[in-house]
Amino acid sequence: MLYIAGAGLTSIDQATGNSVKSYKQCEMQKGVFALSPFGLLAGQANKPLIHQYTMKETPLKKLILSEKVSAIAVSLDWLAVGSQSGRLHIYSLLSGSLVASQDAHFQALTHLAFADGGAALVSAGADARVLIWRVADLVATQRDGAIEAAYILTAHSLPITGLVLSKTDILRDIRLFTSSLDATVCVFSLFTGQLLHTFVVDKPLTALAVDPAERAIYVGSEDGVRTLPLYRHSQVTRRLEAVGGAGAIVSFEGATLFECSQVTSLALSQDATNLYVGDNDGVVSSWDVGTEQLVKKYKPVKGPITALVVASPSSQYAELPSLQRVVETEIGDCVLPAEPFVPSFSFDLDCAMDIFSHQAQTVVTEEPSEELEQLRAKSKQYDQLKNMYDELWARHIRK
């Protein structure tokens, strides 16, 4: 199934090109679309809303947010939402609690992606920065205020237009691919934040797709799609060798071009043999990556294509909980308030006068309140969990 996000949201059969569903009450915000275990999540234009669609054409639930959304990402446990102001919000999918909220980028977030089963989060923005976060730190330290990202990547000089992570479960092997209007594609190691290589083309880039086997990168621009091979035959050794590495800068000026106008979105088929290209006129076309020939053009939709997703539909989806607007930090089975608890107290003027006049009196102190005792117990649980997590992380780093 091919899901197309334009002015609205539709799904079509890739083989026949026939429309399967046209989702109602959906006015799409640019690029704010995700396919998750909870169905389709679509951010609404000019509204602080995310619509959840499952088997029906009407939304199963409307999730109200605190501000307009510009990017979303979903893992099994968390929902990450980026705002147009550059703020990052993380919600618990179990309770709907807002467990983290902080300023992340200087301009609007453009992309979000979870990695390593939801343990890491990557955010990119119009400020040309890419940030790698440890989700445990974001969630666990909210009561101590905002934290710094694990890595801040500044290899680009213009807004980020594409972000893709490697399809692997091995953390050390996950690579991060980003494209930008500065006409470059950068490849980073997610584990170390190191820049592995930079690919330079001759046009500003507007979309990005990466072969799941990492054989090639596909980038869109105003005049079509370019193919950037990640392997090539060496004229010296007569063998297949990797392109780039060790921070190398590789130029691909005049690379292979699928001629399309004003490319806005790219997606690969599940077997990576076809490339789906969406443009500014609402047209989606399918290209054979082996022969570089046009296979099919689908019926145009209203508005520019803002997102393309290829996935197999499911028959079972869970309903998302309502999202809260007050930050709470969820630790195990207990919930700590975002602001520190300050116990109330009263000032005894007569007692104070007796103390200053050096009169020997016994000052009776007030017993700690029940709420304070509960907070101390929860804080102790948090410290124990944090120590266990730090120990596990240290063991993981030593491997």
C-alpha cells in the first residue's frame, strides 16, 4: 500500500494505481505524517491537532496538543512531537502523559526519528542542526530542567530536508543520512556522532530516500532525482569498493537523473526495486531503479506531495490515550511532578521572639506531611532506577 499525503491523505494500490481510501477531516500539515502500530498519525494544518486513523476513513481519535506540530515520530513506548517554535515534546503512549518538553532547535523542527528500539531520538530542524538524544535522559531528568543532546551535528549550513536511519538493530552499525538545501548529503554514525562522509551534488536537495541495503542514496531536487551509489568498481583492484569514508567529501555533479519537476518527497518500494516520486504539482510517479525508466504515473491529488509511505496495512490497531498538556516524568510505576514539591510551613512569631531573647524554650517541630514522605519514597525509587540504568549503560559502552 502506498500512502500519499498532499492537501489530504489517501492510500492507493501500487500495482493497479486504484484509490483504496481517502481519509476524511484531514488537512495535512507539510511532512507531518507517520505510520505506527497505532495506525496513521497525521498532523493538521494550522491546528494543534494530530488525527489517528485506523481501519475507517474517519479519524478514530483527535489528539489535542499545546502548539502547532511540525514533525512526529512513534516508537512502541513514546510519541515524539516537534513544534514550529523548535520545541520538542515526548508523550508516554501508555498513559498519554507529557513526560518531556524542552527547547531543542532555534527554528521549526523538520524531522524526527527513533532508533535502537526507542532508546535514541534524532531531531533535525530548519536551523541546519541535527541532534541525537538519549530518550532516558530526556524523560528521567525533566525535574532537573532541560538537558543537552548527546551529539549536536552541524555539518549542514541550510535547513534539513531529509533524514533516514539504517535498517539495523545493531546500535554501533546504525548510520544517519541527512540531506539539506545546501546541496549536500551527510552520513553520520549514530553511536559516535562522527561524520563518515559528505556527498555533494549540483542542486539544492528537497527529498531523501536510502536503499535498505545501503547500496544507493536517492535525492530529489527542482529538476529531478539523482542516484548516489554507495559502492563502485575500482579500476585498480577490479573489485567493488565502498564510496567515501573517513570524513571524505565526494562530488556527484552530473549524477544519474530521473527527470521530474519540483520533487518534494521520495519513497522506495518494499523490495527497493521501484522509487516513488512526489512533486509540487500533486503527481506521484513510479520509476524502476534498475532500468531508470518510468513505470507508472498515478492520478494527481490536491496540493503538493508532502509525504510518501510504503507499508502493509494491519487489521488490528490500539487507540491512543488522550495527551496531557502538563509535563510529568514517569519512572516505573510512579509519577513525579514536573515542579519540585515545596512543603508549606507557618512562622510562629512568639516562638521566634523567645529564641532571640535567649529564653529557654523547647521548640516543637512539625511532623513531616504525608505528601512529603511520599515524595521522598518516590525520589529514592528514582535514584535506584537511575543508578541501575547508568550501570547498564556503562556495561553497554564497554562491549
